[in-house]
Amino acid sequence: MSPFNRRDLLRSAGVIAFAGAAATTAGTLPAHAAAATTTAGFRHGVASGDPLPSSVLLWTRITPTPDAAPGSGVGPDVTVSWEVAEDSGFLRMAARGSVRTGPARDHTVKVIPGGLKPGAAYWYRFSASGVTSATGRTRTAPAAGAAVDRLRMGVVSCSNWQAGYFSAYRYLADRGDLDVVLHLGDYLYEYAPGEYQARDVVVRPHDPAVEMTTLSHYRRRHAQYKTDLDLQALHAAVPFVVTWDDHEFANDAWSGGAENHTEGAEGTWATRRDASKQAYAEWMPVRFEPGGHIYRRFEFGTLASISMLDLRTYRSRQASSVVDPAIGSPARTLTGDAQMDWLLGGFSSPATQWKLIGNPVMISPVRFPSTLSAQEVGAVEQLLGTTTIDGVPYNVDQWDGYTADRSRVISHLRDNAITDAVFLTGDIHSGWACDVPADPLTYPSNGASVAAELVCTSVTSDNLDDILGTPPRTSSVAVEEAFKGANPHVKYLDFDSHGFSVLEVTPGALRMDWYVLSERTNRAATSTLSTSWRVAAGTQAVSRVL
């Protein structure tokens, strides 16, 4: 997300704050993580994901012996049984089976029971060696072609363990009315303790106590995140649909490297990338295995499709600056040719009304206002990953840095008169509601918007007020107003809040509610509905509800 070497900046900023908390070493688990691995059993919860009309993926991790810690590479192979039922008491069984797992896949388990009923709730659990897991609840997608009145989902992004507690997940888990949770990337972070946290204070240190670069590191970090009880509760309550952004690998990752990777000293990028993908495939409830691709599409009857993008694996290297002619070169790509063709084909499908795009980085163009102070410019550049010269910015890590690909998408939407396309975006630790203009230079005089974009804020990762070191909703408010003035297609902007969003889709309109947390460093944080914006069917434009 950053145009400069964020690793060096964060190390220098965080080393003092972390000194008192650095009680772990690269080979030692912190107490809270160790407690989850010193006892045999299902210590990392259960999860489900990628619902289809007749199946859903189920996940868990078994610790068969106390020494079989995540990333250790030791422990016996074991048989894990699984059950799926139509009731929480497991009286009406729908499917059952067993599967072998072991250290080759870090003792994780993924099964896909078939033959399930469309649009139905199911309960599931695992067992091994006389131990039974927690019970999870999941739901299949509606039948293809079914008329669906409503789809409701949680939308989250940017959940940094070191920066606070995952209270946002608890509030989503407690709702009881969600069909799915959409996680748009940065599910976890690669940094070592003291490198990236909450206003330079480590709330709870990462394990292992190094930047993750090896398969063992990535496995242990995934395992640590899944010891969080609020995350476990949400995974057990609702199926997830996920994609990755950069921090599942390393900051500002691209097809051949990353800003936060030093070739040689940290091994080759190919080895690190493959390790991160393997751990992701093992530890996430996703229909992805190494060697395949993670971009994929889900349909919820005739109401909506969700196309989940991968904007890291195939992208060209980020442009060096705004004057780099590479920004608009058609030889450069964000999506890769195959994924772009797949995306455009999905827009043109008549099977569903709403075309939702799980979009890891922002597609709407963003121009810096000329009225910002040098401090404000620097803070926003750090937040958005933006470089700017003479007031003309490019978010070189986002679609702003790959304008040829963005033009292909916008031209396809405009030239084919496609309606009801909405980009659902994470990454930038702030909340936005935007029209996506066909031409930002003439918008809004011609009123041409080809899509809408709704951006959820971060679960815990630093926002603008954290970077500026000011109280929430003080110095950032003027910056927000300046950005909206310079970008008339940006209708709503919140640079400060942490929290989650809830998206409700009906045939008549799509609505997103933004919920903000009172604190991210307190597990007892309260949650408040902040604002609501809608996209009426056929309009390609956002409007305020609350």
C-alpha cells in the first residue's frame, strides 16, 4: 500500500514502543498462542466457505499430539471424521465421512460434502481420537435460477493482530442474519513485532517474532490468528468467501516480488510466494489449492453474483512515480489477460441481476486536493499508498497505477450498457462510497457513472488519525471534505474509523451499512451504526440513506 519502504519506516517508529513487549523469540510461542498448541484437539476452531447450491467447503485443524504445533512439521498422520446435519442436534444427518491429514498439510482438514440442498442451513463438526470439535453452522447457496428476495453479508478487510482485537468479528457473529462474510484481503499481516501495530504500540505481538518468509512462518501466523475467539466465533457462524491482497504475502506484492521482500537475504520471491500460497490453501476455508487460481465466482440465484479477484498474482510491477509512462501502458496489467477476460465475461452474463466484484484494491480514480498541508499529504500518501506530483496523484498499487486495465473494464461496462455492477473493496483502511465515472474529467456534468464502489474500513489496521496522531474525527474531517471536493464522484469518505460493514442486496437496491468500533485496543469495544448508502437498481450511482 505504500510508495516508499514501509518496512524501514515502521521498524524505526515501532522499535521503542515494542521493547517492553518483546518477550518472545523466533522459536518461542507467546503464552496465548502456546496454550492453543500444547493440548491435543481442535484448538483452532472450525470454518466453512465458498458455498455452492449443493456443497460447501468445511475446514478445521487437528492437533493430534501436544508436540504437533502449527509449522512444526511433526506429529502423526491421523484420521478425522466429519458430520453434516440438518439440525444442531445431529439427528437428521445429511453427510458424513473421514479424511486423513498430517504434517504434510500442517494437520489441517478441508472437505467438501456434496449432495446438499440448495439454500439450506446445515450444522457440522469433526472428531478424532475421541475428541469432538466445536459445532459450526453454514449455509449453501440458492439453486441456480432461483428467485432470491434478499442477500445479506458482512464485509471486512485489513485485520492486523498486532493493532488490536477483532471485536468486529464478534459483532458480525452475534447478528445471526448473515448469509455469508466477504473478506476482501489482508486477513493477516506478515510483519514482525514492532514493525506495524496500533499507533506504534503492539497490542498483542505476532508469532513467530519475525517477519514471516518461510512456510513454517506462514503456517504459525495463520494458526495464531485462528486462536482469536472472536474470529473463531464468526467462522463457526457464517460461511466465508475470501480473497487475498498483499499482506498474505508481503507488502505491495506483484508477480515478481514485493516492496517488503529482499531477494537473497529473504530467499527467492518464488519460494516465499509459494510458501504463503500453500499455507493459505491449508489454513483458509477456500476452494483453492497450490497450482490453481483463486479468482472465482459465486451465484446466489438470479439476484447476485460475486466475482472474487486476485490482484497480486498476475500484476506487473508497480510504476515508480506518476511521471512513469508505464502507468498507462497496455503492456502492463493488474489482472492478467485470462482473469480480465473472465471478469468481463461475468459482467455480460444474464444469469444474475447484481454483478458484485470482490475487489482487493480501489478502482475509483482519486485526485489529491491542492489545499492539503505537507503533513496531511504525507499522512494520506502513507494511508493510500499514493505518490503525487503537482497535485496529480496515482495510487500506483491500485487501479490508478494500471489505467489501461481500468479503461478496459470501464469501456466494457459503458459500451455494453451493463447495469448493477458494484465493486466491493478493502485495502485502504477507510470507508468510501463512490460512483465509478466513465470519465472523471467530465463527471458530473455528463452524469456518466458506469458502476458504484463501496469500500469497507479496516478491522484494526491504522487509519489517518492514527498516522497523524490526532483524536478520531478531528483533523481528518477537513481532509475528507477536501478530497470529496477534488473528487466529485466520491460521495462518502471516513478516514478514521475501524469496524465492519453489512451489505444487503434486494432486487430494488443494494445498501451498505458502516459500523464503527469505539476502540480497537479493547475487546469490550462498542459498535455503532455510522452511515448507510444505497445503489438503486439501474442507476450505477450511490445515494445516502443515513
